[in-house]
Amino acid sequence: MLIYRRDGEKEITNMKLNKQKLCVAMARSCVISKDLQQKSGLPKATYIRALTGKNVRPATIGKIAKALGVPVENLIDMEGD
């Protein structure tokens, strides 16, 4: 979801994981879901929200991406994808 700040810049308020991209990143990293949740340091409920395609904060997806060693862009759908 995009909002516009007073200066006209775009700001992302919530994001959704692309499940297929997440599965590819997990396979490349040889990580199972339980290990990824622990490695990301996210509470289980937050992690499940992200995995089930719910809107989550950018920092949440950032923690998952960091735990996998991939850029956030590899886990979400960007405009034009």
C-alpha cells in the first residue's frame, strides 16, 4: 500500500510477501519454515501473518529477507511485476 507524504514522495506503509518467491528463497538457503521464524526473530504470530499473505510492516519482511540473506525485493511483488 502506498501513501504520499506532504513532500510528494511515496511511502510504503504495508507489504505482502510473495509466497512463491519466499519458497524459492527458502529452498536456495536450505531453510525450513520453523528455522526461518527463529532466525528472523519474529514472534510466531507475526511470522504466520506474513506467510499467509496478510499485510505486514516493511520491517517484518526486512527481517525475513535478512534471515534468508536476500534483498527484500526478492520476496515481494514490485510495481510492474
